[in-house]
Amino acid sequence: MVRSGQAVALCALALLMVGVVMVNSASMSVSPIGPQGRAGDDQIVTVASILLSRSTFYMVLAVGAMAVCALLPVRRIADRLTAGSGVADHPLAGLGVLILATVALLGCMALVYVPGLSREVNGSTRWIGITIPAFGALSVQPSEIAKWALPAVLAIVAAKRARWMPTLTLGMAPAMLAVGAVCALVMIEDFGTAALMGVAALAVLLAGGVRLIHLALLAPAALLGLGVALVHSPYRIQRLVSFADPWADPQGSGYHMIQSLQTVAGGELWGRGLGHGLQKFGYLPEDTTDFLFAVICEELGVIGAGVVIALQAALVLAVYAVARREAMGACKLFALGVLATLGGQAAINLAVVTGLGPTKGIALPLVSSGGTGWFLTCAALGLVISIARTQPVDDAATDEAEAWDEGDEDADTIDELRPRRRRRADAEAEDDDLVSAPEVFRRDRASAW
């Protein structure tokens, strides 16, 4: 039987392998015909080229991060960070962790505005450049770090301040101030990621004890922030208009959605075949990142797209199973944060690619190209696997019930199936019966007289 942690690892590995193959397929480009009547060797995708590609390198790093995080003593770390939690906590307990983490995340996000470190792509400054001598220049997206660090911080704070979370001033207000500050800085360059982080944070806080009526009080502030974001970047308004009618400006704001829909429709049931897609040759923008699922639909058809969606759903359900079985507050809340982030990110990407939502730069988890995204997503999943790995497993009671139902009269077999704690209790009860046997004999003898 595959357990929840194993299911998380298997689904993540399957999605990563699909991502490596499809990223290399979508990276194919048209090249001039050489003297021998064939394309250049650098344009031919082979098994060797896939194994030596940058996406394979990212996958190896991501799997390594997942393996290392799965071996970390997450439960022990969370227990120490939330030590002293309970009804006797001071009202300010845990706020220092929240403040320090918020300042660290804001500082990390501010690196994209440091000259010499920041890197602009498609008019957006979301990356910082890092040069590795053995591999060359790499880009790191600080918003990805904040996206996964924020649920972890909120889980620790909510578990440590469990008594005060239902209150407005001591519970929700400090947490939402931190969430608002981080999301506001992310929203300047990446509205979609900021919205995703906000949804995941709300899920963690609701599960951590914050009242829904208190969160409803934030609706005016959220609407005000949305209005400021739209006014600050007019292209966001154009995306909303093009979502309503993409054919009003087919060569402008509606181009992405039109090309994505044509790519999805071109695959039909079985697809054109792996590597035989046409829209990736200069027609579909961002074909290796935000719109890679459209390439999957074109080349692998409805069948292949359904497999990818099924793997995403299985991953989300496996994380949910880990969270549902978890009893420790901090670990449970963190697993729920990972669940909300993964599920929300996948839902947004699929909605955008299929024309059910306005165009946003949200990648499909573990499939769309992105070294930072793969690495940090697998690291978060590794922590979930560590939580699942250390969960108490007690299937012996179920086995015992099944043995009794089947009429198994072998006492030794039944005794072996019993949990150790139950066997100890039964042994103590038998000892008590033996000690009290003479007294029972005297009572019986007296009643006989």
C-alpha cells in the first residue's frame, strides 16, 4: 500500500519528468537547412540532449532538495519553535518570530531593485542574476522564496499563538499586517503571485483559528489594493478587457489568449505527437513557462493533458491526506499552506491556458520551466514528506478487527496483531485478576455458607 508521503514523492517525480521532456520539446526552434540538407545538430532533440539540458540539471537539484528536506527532523524543529504554546502564553509570544521573518522576506524581495543584481525580463523586474562558474548565469526569483516561506512562518506563529488567534487585535491583526506588507511588495511586479500568496495565507490563518468575520473586515482594504494595482499598471486593465473579448485586439492584448486556445484545440484527442507541435515555432508566447500546458495539449492531446491534470490532482490529494492525519498544529498548518499554494497555482495556470481566466504569469507546478520554482516546490514537498514519514502509523487495530471478523481463533496470531500498548494493558489486567483471585474465592465460599 502506497502511503501519503510516498504518493507525494511519486507524483512529484512524475511531474518533473513530464516537465523535462515537454520543456525540451517546446524549446525546439526552426533553423536554416545546412549544406547536407538537414537542420543543425544543435536543433535536434535526442535523449542525450535531454539528459544534458539545463532542465535536467534543475530536476536533479529539485529532487536532491526534496530528498534532503524529507530527512530533516521537521517535527522536532517545529516543536522547539512552538515550545511553550498553550493557554499560559504571553500575548506577545511569537510576535518576534513574525517580525523578524517579515523583515527578512521584505529584504529578500527588495533585492530585485538593487542595481547590478536585478534582471529585467519582458519589462518586469522579478529576478536577480547569479553566476555559477561551472554552469553560467542563473536567475533566482525572490517571490518564489516568499511564496513558500510565508506559509511556514504563519504556521509556526499560529501554532505558538493558538490562544490569541481568534482575537482581532492580538490574533489576526499582526499576522495580516505581515501578510499585507509582503504581498504588497510582491504585487508591484507580480500581481498573480501576490494574489496566490494571499489566498494561501488566508487558508493557513483560517485553519489556525482566525475567525472568518475578522477576515471579512479586510475586504475594503483588499479592494483598495486591487484598485491601486490596476491603476499603477494599466496593462492589467487591458488583460481584463482582452479576457472579455480577445478578438477585439487579436494582435495586441488578446494575442496570448488566442494563440493559447488555438494551441489547445490543435491537439484534439490524441495530439500531433511528441515534438510535432506547430504553435511553439514562434506563435505561442512563453511556450516553455506559463503556456507549456498548451503545448502538452497540442502534442499529447486530451489524453496527455488529462494525465498531467490527474497527476496534479493526485499530488494535491496526497498532501491533503498528510495534513488530515497530522495532529501537531504547526505541521498541520504548514501542510495546509503547501496544499493551498499547489492547488491554487495549478488552478490559475490551467484556467489561463484554457481561456477561463485572464492572462497571468503563473507557472504550472513542477511542469513549467523554472529552476527556482522546481527547487523550492520540491523542498516544500520534502518537508511534507518528512511530516508524513514521522506520523504514527497504527494499522494493527484494523488488522485485529479483520482477524476477529474472519473468525481467526489463533490466540497467538491475535496477540501479535494487537498494538503494544493494548497488549501491555491486557497483561496488567490479567495480573490484577490473579492478585484478587483468593479474595474472590473467599467471597464465593462465604456465599455458599
